[in-house]
Amino acid sequence: MSKNEKFPKEESNPYHFENVPSRKTFSGRYKKSSQYLTMRDGVKIAIEVVLPEDLGKTDKIPTVLMQTRYWRNYKLRIPFRWLLNDIPDKKMLYSYLTSRGYGLVTVDVRGTGASFGTRPYPWHKNEVEDGRDIMDWIVEQFWSNGDVVAMGGSYVGVTSEYAASLNHPAFKAVFPYSNQWDVYSEVAFPGGLYNHYFIRIWGELGEGLDQNSSKKFLSLFPIFYFFLKGVQPVETDENEELLEKAVKEHKKNVYVFQNEGEVDFRDEPLTGQEVDNADTVGVFTEQANIEKSNVPFLTWAGWLDGAAAENIINRFMNYKNPMRAVIGDFDHGMKRRANPYFPLTYDIIPEKEEQMKSWFDFFDLALYGEDSFSEKVLYYYTMGEEKWKKTEKWPPMGQEMHRFYLNENSTLTGSKPNKEEGEDKYSVDFNITSGDGNRWHVHYAQKMNYTKREKIDPNLLVYDTLPLEEDMEITGHPIMTLNLASTHQDGAIIVYLEDVDEEGNITYLTEGEFRFIHRKISETPPYKIDIPYHSFKKADALPLVPGEVAEIKFGLLATSVLVRKGHKLRLAICGADKDTFLRYPSEGNPVLSIKRSKETQSFIDIPVIKRY
């Protein structure tokens, strides 16, 4: 599909909504104002209000709420502040949403930007509760019709979902995208491995922003540093005295990287806390309140945006709320394509204006449709086939698990090993890296790049199938089962699933990582999942006995791909990714023995969709 090709208005198009009601529209010219709101505990929060410039005295409009920790508005450097009112992305959003008859309230959450207060950790209960005070204020304004919706990506997506948990009577719909649902497993510790790259860089960015410094943009968003001097003070703070006082208060903030070395397990208290842990900041814990609200959801994420697709699937499987869930081949900001079958091709489909049309068609339907928004559908994009599909249940209908065994001569076979003895030894190489274009690095200015697998795989333990006799659609979570022994009590395994074509070109499909001490299979997960459940709690930790075989069973990250006839499936296995995850163990050089005998097998179960 070319960049300029429009999506047909068909059943499998996730961006199209039927029967969108007609409403009064405006010119797209807008006006802004800013001020402090005083919260219930006296903390002053900075807000920005964006309204249609041609809003009439009697016009009443709904409001979009966006609560951010990334500066609600920017103070531009000279000469840009003389030439521009807003950077292009904000101008496009403001113009579009006001043209559709919406107002916007953006907020510096407490402890950030121009707001006062402190933050002991992200999405603290005080920050969440501020949303209620802000909505109370919104509905009292002359321009408000009493309806509030929320939207945003990443951090702002989480704040929008938390807003749904408040059950405020004005809150009517929510659109979180590329956000975090279970912070421990999706962001901080995928498979129990500490994501030191992301946590360090994100925490340091936040610390810089909270001190009104744009220097961190130099390494993450260089163009932002070029344009932006700092956060925009509120209008009445002409001498920036209040901003200076707020920034001083921010020095008491605690940042996520300060948990490094202090927190390993899901139930360990965060730095400076007696009880609050990673689950405290996981919005999945608000499921009951969110279901009580019954607000409809539109929610998007990309297959290769870290583990963001996991929250789409988990939310879809668990919430009873009406929902259109979408998993596509886009990156964290939905600005670039992230599809391994189109390496180094980044033009996004659809373009931003068509994306925004979809967002506000959803809001219009949720607020003013003739019938209440009631669909519960997940749309997903199958990469390699380049086709949208939809399902009303997950896993999708027709999914069958096909088992492939690790076998001799680096093969991956449908039949069990037939030898009485069989193993492959692997000395963990802690210099292995998947590079700075992997799925865990593309949250910022980095572009996805998995084009170097041909250079990486020779240093890994690999197993290949024979060429496929027919096309194979893989949709869902592959499940890896390894029987292995190690020379050390702790360690990790990273498994890459790949597509190898007839010429030997390698296409990354998905991956799974797992820390060995979390291998205990536990009962009663906190929410419904379709992979083995590991609690990641301290009491369930099981160090390996060196030399003793242990079963390691875990799910890879979900995907949807079509592997073509004649291609091979490959498993590539290693024990480290130095530029992304902390090393396990912290010292020593483990040697892994992966068993593949008649009695002790290692295998992967691959979710295949039956094709008719």
C-alpha cells in the first residue's frame, strides 16, 4: 500500500466509523489561555485552554483533557517565538480538534512543568485524583457543554485511562494509545529483565524537564532542543517567579532510575515507599472502577513498540467496556512505520490527518451517536501479508498451536528428538546487542532497524525449520519451553523468532526474554492472560541449582505475521542484550546446556491461524 493510498471504507478498516453524527464545525483557528488551578490540597496546577477562535457566546462544546508530564506548552527559543505560535505537531492537533467543535485542556501534572507539587513516582494517587478537580472546573466554564473525553499517548495515555477510573459524571470516552497497562511486565522488567536503557533515559529526561531544562532533548529529540527553551509559564507569571518556585519544589521528586538496584521484584516497595510497588502504578489495578464507568475505549498500539501491543490485548481480554482496539505496524508516536518487512521504510499509513479524523469520529459517536457505542472488536495488522483483520475474541478464531522441537544439527522440527542424549552448549556473550533500533529503543527519535540480524545471528544459538511448504500466518503469543542447565544460579534467556528467506535474508518477527529465577509457574494471575503466568514476586524466586536441569517456560511477545512458502522459521537464542537489559548474573560467565533428547525436550509452540 503506497503512502498516499486511502483506506477503503470496508469492514476491516480500523480507522473508519459508520454513522458519525453531524455537528457544528469551526474554522480551525484557535485561541489559547493559561492559568493555575488550585487542587483540593492547595497545590497549584498549570493548565492550558485551547478553544475555537470563532466560538460564539452561546456555543457549548465538549472538552478533551490531556494530562502530561512532558510540558503542556513550550517556550520557544528566539527567533522561533517571534515566528511561531506553536510547533507544527501541536498546531495541527489544536487546529483539527477545534475545527471539529472540541475544546482542549492540557495540564502539567503535579511536580512537573510549571505546576507546583512533588511526585514520589509516576501516576501517584494525588496526581490521579487531580483529574477529578480539573473536570469539576471544566464543566463550570462558559464554553463547556458538560462532556469531557480524554486522550493521549504513552504517559498521557495512562493518565487518560486513570481519568476513566474516577467515574466522574462528565467523563464520557477515552482514547489511550501506545501506553502502559502493566508497568512491571511491559516496561520496567519484561520477562523479569530490568530494562535499564529505557528506565534510565526516561527518568533522566523527566528530571531534566522538571528542572525546566531542554538539554536532554539533545540526545533524544535533537530538533526539540533546537526549538524549545523550556516550559511555557502561565500568562499571569510574566516575570516567571512562580515558575521558578515550582521548579524548586520539583527538586524533591523521585525518579524511576533511582529504583535501579533497589527493586527487582513486582512486590518490592519503590524507592522511598513502605508499601507502594510497581503494581501501584499499573492502571490494570483499576479494572473494577473502569468497568463501572463503562466508558467506551478507542485504543491503539504498534506490534513492535516495546510491549505496547500486550496492553491492547490484555485490556481487550479483560475489560467489559465497549472498545475498538487496534494493533498496527506503527511506532510509539504513530508517526513512523515499524514493520520489519519494510526495513528502513518509515512513511506512516495512514497519515496524521486521517488518524485524527478517526479519533474524533470515535468521540463524536461516543458522545452524540444515535445509539450508544457498543462494539467490542480488536483490529490487527498482519505484517508480511500487509492486511487488516478483525476479531471479537482473543486469541482469534482458527488459532492452533504448532509445536517445533529443538533438534540436532541446529534444526527446528515438527517431530521429537529421537536420540537418548542431546544438548547444545552456549557460553553467554554479554557483548551481544540487538542495536539501538530495536523495539525497546524506538520511544523517542530512534527509528526501528532490524537490518543487521545476518551479522548478529552467527554469535547466537540458532535452529532452523525446513523451508515451509505453504504460507504460515502466525498470530498470537508463541510459547517457549526450554529444559536447560546452567553453571550459575541466575541468568537470562532471550529468544528471537525470525523469518529466513531463500537468499538467507533474515526478518525479525518477535522475541521473548526471561530471567531464570522467575521460572515458577504461579496460579491466579491478576488479570486474564494466554501465556504462562509468573508472579515475579520475591517469595516465588527460584535460583537455579548449577548443573541441574530446570524447565523454563514463558511467552514471547505477541505478533501477527505471514511467513511465505519457501521461507524458514528460525529461533535465535542468546543470554544478553547489553544495550537494553541489565546482565544476569551480575558477575561470571555462565555456560548454558539446552537439552534436546528423546526424554528431555525443548520446543516452541507457535500460534498458527488456519488458512482456508
